[in-house]
Amino acid sequence: MIQNFGSDTQKKIFLEKMINGTWGGTMDLTEPGAGSDVGALTTTAEKNPDGTYTITGNKIFITGGEQDLTENIIHPVLARIKGAPEGAKGISLFIVPKYWVNEDGSLGEFNDIVCTGIEKKMGISGSATCSLTFGGQGKCRGLLLGEEHKGMRVMFQMMNEARILVGSIGAISASAAYLYAVNYARDRYQGRDLEKIFETDAPQVPIIHHPDVRRMLLKMKAYVEGMRSLQYFGYYCIEKEKIGKDDKEKSYYKGLLDLLTPIMKSYCTDRGFEVCSEALQVFGGYGYTREYPVEQLLRDVRIASIYEGTNGIQAMDLLARKLPMKEGAIFLNLMGEIEKTINMARSFTVLTGLADRLKKAVDKLGLLTGHMGKTAMSADLKVAFAHASPYLETIGDVIMGWMLLWRATVAEPKLQEILEKQPGKERETIIQKNKNAAFYQGQLNSADYFIKSVLPITLGKMEAIMENCSAVVDIPEESFGG
Ligand SMILES: Cc1cc2nc3c(=O)[nH]c(=O)nc-3n(C[C@H](O)[C@H](O)[C@H](O)COP(=O)(O)OP(=O)(O)OC[C@H]3O[C@@H](n4cnc5c(N)ncnc54)[C@H](O)[C@@H]3O)c2cc1C
């Protein structure tokens, strides 16, 4: 933010030390009465004769808000300049250092920012999350970053990046949990092979032999790989937005990234939690204890669906702001990208069936998206928003199918290449002995599993959304009980 919106002096005194880690940084939006509703914040800023602003207010849940690992902490604080309009439009952004930074870069006096409490959390215990009071003694100063009342525009640059990063936390946690689970399933011996179940002297087998455990593992593996590729595609869009050959190409990838951001954030964090939970299941009772690392991953990843804009807020952003971008042209671009993979897959005999199934889901997603748009513009607006999260799930599922099919189109010829180099040898034997062959085979299995076992459920979810069931809106608040 400082790099893109700061003054020359701000860049000179803050950038180097923040980038090289001498000083830490935070983001300070949340207040007790202003969580998702950032516009309701009450922190104030008052201009001083020297051009600085006096900051007064309380923030909560601030990650890295107080720590002694770095010699200074630079807080970007959202506040309202006295007399500014109400709501998000009247918010400005300020650089508020823990210790004041003089114009020559040297540290000045303590800037009256006090940690008033440390949140006791369910997970991420290594992350200092705390409440901060700015200007309790009336001595906290800040520097305006960007223009007055345009703080949200600046903050969104950091928030969009953070949303993508939080999505990665979901994907990475899932990946770690899966690897723990698969290794455990190879080592833990319980039960007998299903085909030898009546042979009392049959030996115990590793649980990875059991179909139900394999089902859990393959489900986790498919999500992990699909999410990893979605993340890579998102980061590819970031690169292309910067280095595209012309403005048209840059804007094409910026559009895709804007559309994908709420999906990367929500879908990957919700699936991340589910995969961690499934991994814990593979460990049985041991997974529920602190002796194994999966329960920690499960607790740690849970926050990712909440911070950086809850997943519910992301789904609303997708429906209200992202789908209508350029009259739906960006959504069509995404559909076009998926179709490219479907056509590519059709050139491999083994993948045509999967390509056809994905095409069916893509077509239905197109219809569903039109339906959501119409409902959101009608008197049934609330019904549309009641389905925003389920809609995000379905688009995420289709993207998983796309990514897994894409991976399969890369894996199939590579696998064939390896097999052809060893004529006469059994495919199974080659796969057992060659790690690359096993990996490529695994990609085909992930795509096969997901497209045949999960995507049909997605089609059902799409049907359900199109029913426009209004129960969520209709139920009287009294009838919730409680
Ligand atoms: C560990 C941790 C670290 C954090 N780090 C930071 C940080 O560094 N900086 C920072 O500024 N904040 C931080 N936060 C705060 C976090 O961003 C907020 O908790 C989050 O934005 C949600 O706000 P809230 O907790 O007030 O929930 P609320 O806004 O009260 O939301 C409660 C529920 O209502 C839903 N809801 C709210 N409004 C609407 C609406 N209009 N339409 C539909 N549904 C709605 C939400 O989706 C949610 O399910 C952190 C929080 C935690 C727990």
C-alpha cells in the first residue's frame, strides 16, 4: 500500500525497513462494533497544524498487533476524519507507527498505542492477536496514506492480496493434513483384507487397504490437487496482469483474478477445513489427541473462513459485484477457459467421458448463473442472496473438476511415454516401480473420482438452488427457537 499510494517521504522512511523485516506490519480495520460492517467504525482522526493526524479509538483482533520481535510495528489504521461522511465512503487510511518515525528515518517517542488484551483463540496460538487502544492519552499520531476519505480503495489492495493468501492457507493446510493422513494409513495396521474377512488367520493389513479409508484419502487428494492448481492459476493471472503483452491481455487476466478471488478465498478455506477434518478421521481416536499434528491443523485453519471478510461476505461479493462485471463478460471468459481444457481432454480417448461430464456441469453452471442474476435483480433479491454461498460452492466444484481434468490432460501423455519405453511390461508393475508413473496415474484417478463421484452431487446442488426455495427468507425469526 505504501509502495503504491505513499508519498515519497513515506516510501523513503517506511519501505526498506518493512520489506527487510526490521519493522513489522499489521492491518487495523476491526472494532467491537465494526467487523464485517467496516463502515461502522468509530476510530477518529483529527488534522494537526503540522499535517499529521491525531488518532483516537479501539481496534480488536489485530494480528501481530503487539510483539517484541521487531523494533517497530507499523499499523495501517482505518479511521474517520472528524466531519467526514458516514459509512465506508468517509473512511481514510493512516500509517500509525508504534514508535514515531522521524523524517530522517530515526525512531522517535512512543506513539501511545497500548495493547489492552490478548485474544484467547481456538488455534493459531503462535500468532499474536490483540486489542489495541490508539491515543488513550491523546498522544497518538498518524500520517495520511493516499487521499482523505479514500482509505477503503487503498486498503482493498492489501485485502485482495490477503484474501488470495488466506485461500492458500486453506489449500496448504489441507495438503499437510492429507500427507500426514496418507503416511499414517500406510503404517497403521487394523482389520483384515475385505476379501479375506472370514479367514481368522489372515494377517492385519494397513488401513490404506480398506475401501472406506481409500475413499477418504482419494477425496482429500482430489481436493488438495484441485485447490493447488486453482491457487497456481490465480497466481498465474496475477503475473499475466503485470506482464501481459498488451492492455487487453492484462485486463483479461485482471478480470479473471477479480472473479476468482472470492472463490479462492472461500472455497479453499472451507474445503481446507473439511480436508483437515477428514484427515483426523483417518487417524481415528489418535487424531483427536494432541500427540498427532492433525488436530492442530484443523483448529488453525478454521479462522481462514472467518477473517479477511467471512466466507458469507465473499459469496455476496461474488454475486453482487463479480458476476455482473462487464455485463457478465468476465464470467463468460472463465467458462471459455474451462471449455479450452474440455476440448484438450477430448483429444485423449481415456478422458473423453470425463470431458463430456464436465461439459454438462459447465453448461448447467451457465444456466444457474443466469438464474442467479435474474433472481438478484427481482423482488426475490433476498432469496438470491440466501443462495449466494451454495452458488459459490457449485462454481468452486466445477473449477475443481476443471483443474483436475487439466492435470489429467498433462498426466496422460506423460504416463503413456513412460509405459511405451518399457514394452511388454505390465502397467501395474511399472507404476509400482516408477514414482513418476505412479504420480501421473494418480492424477487420472483424482479426475476420475471427482468428476464421477462429486460433480454429480454438484448438479443436484445446482437443481436445488434453481428451485428458489424461500424457506430461509420466510421463516419467522421467532420460529428459530433458541
Ligand atoms: C484470529 C483472528 C485474527 C484477526 N486478524 C485481524 C487483523 O489483523 N485485522 C483486522 O482488522 N481484523 C482481524 N480480525 C477480525 C476479522 O476480520 C473479523 O472477525 C471478521 O471480519 C468478521 O467480523 P466479526 O467477527 O465482527 O463478525 P460479524 O461481522 O459480526 O459477523 C458474524 C456473522 O454474520 C455474518 N454477517 C455479518 N454481516 C453480514 C451481512 N451484511 N450479510 C450477510 N452476513 C453477514 C458474517 O458472515 C458472520 O457469519 C481477526 C479475527 C480473528 C478471529
